[in-house]
Amino acid sequence: MSASERSRFLVLDDYGTGGIWFVLLASSKEEIHEVLPTVTVYPPGSRPDWMSEEMLGDIEARRSFDIDGLPSSDWMNRLKEGRP
């Protein structure tokens, strides 16, 4: 699938007492949940009402990933395994 057929999704790893926000380039919410089953996925172009455009821009600048090239880290490995 080409990058032009994919969208940027806002994603939340909610670990109970807080959460980590990030952006994923993927073809669908379903594709994301196949790889990261426990995350919350917002449709492209949407965000929580309380989140400003500036906050979203900061998240995208600091934590954007391609679903096909996720980093290897303890945090990402935990998400891939479906552990909260």
C-alpha cells in the first residue's frame, strides 16, 4: 500500500493513571489494532475536544511512527503484545 492511501491516526496508550499519545501512519483503525490491540484510535482529522491544535502538532512532531516501521522499545513491545 502506498503512503498516499494511508492516513495519520491519533493514538492513545491509556495505562490507567495516565497515557501516552502518538500518531501512526496506517491504512485503517483495524490495521492498527492488528498490531497494537490495546490502544485507542481516533479517526483521521479528529482529536479530543480538550486537545488544542498546538498540542496535536507537538505530539505529531515528537511521536509519529509508521505502522510498518514501529520502533523497538520496551513500551512498544508491550503494546504489540497487548499488555496494558
